[in-house]
Amino acid sequence: MTEQLNIYNIKIPVFEGPLDLLLHLIKENKLDIYDIPISEITKQYLEYIEIMKELNLEIASEFLVMAATLIYIKSRMLLPPDETIEQEDQEDPRANLVQRLLEYQAFKEVSAPLREREDVWPNAYPRLPEKDDVSPAPESELMLFDVNMFDLMSALKKILSRVPPEVLKITRETLTVKDRMALIMEKVGGQESVRFDDLFLEADTRVDVIVTFLALLESLRLGLVRAYQDTIFGSIWILQHNGEEPVAAENEEAEIS
């Protein structure tokens, strides 16, 4: 007997705005922000929207507004130039969007050091040195970079591209987010770190991939694990989170029905 996939409504605190997604796509594809290939960016942006819908993640209205804006710009660029206006005087349809991206990027760069201080200092507890207490310096340290939602979704796109689409009907026992969370914790707990792709080795279908990804998001939201990259846009690693800070703010919820 088969049953349809349960609906999981996930609210997570890792989402950023549509400008963050556009900047992510520009950096990931190594594009010139002053000369954005609007057709390709629009295609990739809409692919992310579709993945959000497939994951049943709540999509803020500003993501849909930006999608409409990109489609409008794309349509304007497909029109032939106005021959009554000199070419150098014609306005680039992308100009306003580029200006918004530059201003937002500058704002993020200025605010980044403040956010880092906010994240670090609440967890800093100075230890008074004891006499003759000299600890040897570590030989080497692994430099890791925090990942955002769009980094995770980029990795998910690669996983989904390997799995053919299929009918979303499967037994209930194989589609439990709670069980997948337990499997993730078992894998992460037995090692120092686990590669993102390795979490999906046992996911044979598109539905299995999606449920495993939802389980990972929920584990991240609860603070059970942390996600890092070894380099910018590099491999994503999942580590067990050993901190004791609260797992989520009061206004952050997860609804699973």
C-alpha cells in the first residue's frame, strides 16, 4: 500500500532576501555585476524558486516580486532598440537593478564586521592564565567558512540533477523527516565531519533527496549540526554542533504536519 508524501511546512531562520540570491548567483557564476546576462540569471533565479516550492519552503513575497522584475527586464532587453534615440542615450534596463545590488552589497560589507562581533562576543569567556600554564600552539587549523541557504540549495541542485523525476508516492515508513534527522546525527556523530553529498548516498529517489534535505534544514535550525565550506563555493561539510546556546530564537518556528 502506498501513500502520498506528507506535507512539511518548514520555517527556518537561514533565508535571506532576493538580492542575496542574485548576489550569490553572480558570485557563483563569476559574472560582472555591471553586465549581468539577464536571461541566464533569470533562468537560474526561477530554478531556485521552483526548488523552494518543491521543498514546500515559505517563499516571501519579495522573491516573487524580484522574479517578476527579472522577467520584465528580460522582455525589455529582447525588444529592438529605439531608433529615434541615440544608442549612448538609451537607458540600460538593468541599470536600476545593478544600482540596487551595488548599494546592498556595500551595506552588507559594512555590516559584516558588526555581525561577526555580535556572533563571537556572547560566546567569549576569558580564562585567567595559571602559573606555568603554557599550551602548545596547534600545528594547523582547518579554515572553514559558514554557508548560507543558497549555498545549500546550490549543492541540492547538483544532487537533484542526478535523480530522475518520478511519481510522488511511496510508503510512509521511508519518508519520515524525524528518522532522516536521526540518520544524519548518526552519521555526523560517528565522524568529525561529513561531506554534504555523503548524506544522500542512501537517497535513491527524488523524494528521498528532498526529505533528507528537509531533515538537514531542521537539524541546522535546531542547532544540532553546523554547515561549513572548506573554500568559498567549495565542498560543504556538516559538523556536529557542540555549543550550548539556545537552538532557536522565540520567533523562529518549525511546523511539521
